[in-house]
Amino acid sequence: MTLPPSDARYWNAEMEGMLGTEPMRRLQLERLRQRVAQLWEHAPYFRRRMEQRGARPGDVNSLEDWARVMPVFTKGDYRDLIEACENDVYRLLDETLPVPLDQLVTMAATSGTTGDPQPYPLTWQDIDALWGEFVARARWRCGVRRGDRVVHAFALSMFLAGVPILQCLRDGVLQIPVGAESGVARILKTARFFKGNVLMCTPSLAEHLIERAPEILGAPVDSLGIKILMCGGEPGAGIPEVRRRIESAYGGKLYDLGAGLGVSCDWPEYPGMHWIGDDLVIYELVSPATHEPIPLVDGAEGEAVFTSLIGGGFGWTRLSLGDIHRVTVSPCACGATGLRYRIVGRVDDMLKVKGVIVYPAAIDSVISGFIPRVTGEFRIRLDEKPPRVVPPLKLRIERGADTARVALSALEAEIERAMHERLKFTPRITWLEPGELPRSEHKTRFIEIVPPGDDADDPAAPR
């Protein structure tokens, strides 16, 4: 296809110029009504859900009607349905997809970190016109152009950010699929050998490459010449201290990516990710407790819910991915279109400490502010599954390589004070050596659950 001029602001000026406008809402409603008709015909599960609310396709005459006639689809609903389908994933898909199964061409899935993986089946239209269109828009906003060489270091095996991105060919960039599974040494050597200048990976992997580059390459990571980093899959790219560290080490610009169809802009102060897919997916916020809709106004916070408007296999039908977002709808200082959202945390990772709700992402933000006196790596040690936490909340934090043990007592007091001021709780800290915690090329799991009696923390250890 014909590419936009290289100095164009948007990949798709027609659609991206309409984001958040009344004409876009009309287009969304038109596409939604088509999607509802497809679900009614091909997806018995969602037809039954509508019937239980006394609704039919003709009852969806506004975007607000959609929230009234279709319940949110949660991880719990998925578990119940896959059990009812006797763990037969194709029976489940036949119950939920708006197209026949023979249209599927690629299967991806969630990581399954907290249970069985949840499938992401894709038709060719999903790969090209939905997922591929989003990837092209996102890369374009980050400054990626034809001729750039993208080192793809997200996990390739089954992940939506893996092979499906490599099938997105609309923008004509050169993709170098090394994959997180290959390990740090191969990623660094491949990036150097093929002269990659764009890196796509998790923020924690980008930080890990900083640590390992001198050992593996005999040179710092900025010797690679990476000018653009597109990071997602976990918190980090939106944390100021992490952004500064990564951008300083690479000598490139870091962009936040994902948790829906979003990408951050190049405004110096991080304003969140711009939602850039109104014509592709409906974005909603709902109450995590009641699933009642929350109006999209500045400062609104809730569970993000998505409904695909085109394609067939992607199968987002008022789907919750479990993320809590905070939105801003007023114009961004960068001038680009699209409401902005920040990731506050995940529903599964919500902690309650003396009645105060805390997310690991917020703890990460506080700890990152003490780099380089700490490495930035930490774990939350719990006695039982979230959200209940018996005080004090226990943190295992790595000291920085140049932080002497005698300085840890004062540093601990500073971190405790910052936690209390910003998050309204005081943790109990156990100090670890630099590099003691395992690094992950995939998503970092901040929470460790160790039943009482098995806890390896020694209260008498240096703190």
C-alpha cells in the first residue's frame, strides 16, 4: 500500500483525526450494530447473555445501550465457560466468536501466569485491518519509518505481542524477530549484527540489557544505536525514573505501548498512552466492584473494557483484561488526538493494607525513584493470595551496587517515609544483594506468595 509522507503526523490521518469526535461515535455505533448482529447469529454464548437481559440486536441504538444489554466478560466468566466446554477451546470459541472457526489463521494466547492461558484467535482481517492497523499507527507515532530495523524482543511463543506483530506488514519496516526466549546474549548480539535501531520489548528486559551489555558486548548498550524503544506488557515505561534511566542509557526515546490500543507520545512529561483505535475497538471504564459504566472524564478511574468492532477472531466482547486505568480526555499538550490513559494496576494484583488499596505498579514507581541507590528490582512477599495483606506489607529490595551496607538503615527510613507519604502505608523491608532477584525477559511478577512457616525472610537479616 502507499505510505503516508514521512513527515505526516499520523499513519491514518482520516481515522486518527476523528478520534473522540461525534462523527467517530456515529461510525462506532454503525460498526457496533453490525458486530452485535454477527454475535447474535454466530456466538450462542453472547446471544444467551443478551436474552437474559431481555435484549435483541435491534435494542442497540446507542453506545450506552451496549453496556445495558451485554455484561462485562471477565476472567471468571472465561474460567466458567471453558469448564462448561469441558476444557475444549474450540467449543469455547464456537460459542463466543462472531465468525465461523474456519476463518481463523493464527492462534495466540495470554501467558497463563495466574491460570490457564486465554486464547487470542485471529482471522486474517484481525491481523491486517485491526491488529496490523494499530501496530502501524503506533509505530508511526513513535517515529518508526520504512528503512528502520526493528529488533523484536517481545516473547514470540503464543503471545499477542509476538508472532502476530510480525505478521503486521502495513508500514513496510524491517522486522528482526529475535524474541525474548532467545535470551539476553542473543538479543544483544543480534541487535548489533543486524544494526537494529528500534527495540520492541518489555521495560524490564530493556533495563536488563543495560546491565548485561558491557559484559556481553564489551561496550555499553548505547553502542547499539537504538534510537526508539517501544516497551509494554508491564509497568515501567510510564514511570519517570525508569524512563530517564532507559533513555539515558540507550540515547534513544522510550514509548509506552499496550494495555489495549494505546501508545504514548513524545511530550517530555509522560501524559499516559493515547488511545488510537476508536474505529477498531470501543474503550470503556467500569467499576471493578459493580461493572457499572464510568463516564470518561478527566481523572476517571476504573476497569478497562474493550469491544472489537471489526475482524472476527479477536473476540473482545466487553472484555476485561484486568487492568485499572485512569483517563484524561482533555487535549494533550503534544497536540495529538486520542484520550490518554495510565495503568494504575491490575485487578488481580490489588492489595489492601489496613483498608488502603495499593497496586504493585505504584510501589514500583516509589522504589524506582531511589535508583541508583537501589537497582529498582523488588518483590512483594505475601502470606496468602491478594487482596488481603496482614500488616506490615513485606518488601524485598535489592540495594544498589555502590550502596554500602552501612547506608541501608538511612535509605530504608527514606523509602518507608516515601511509601507512607505517597501510598499511605509503611512496609517492612528486607535488603537483598544486587542481582539476587531473577530477571525476566517476559513480564516481571512482583508478587511472591509464601505461606507462613515457609517464609525465607529472616527478621534478623540486614535491613
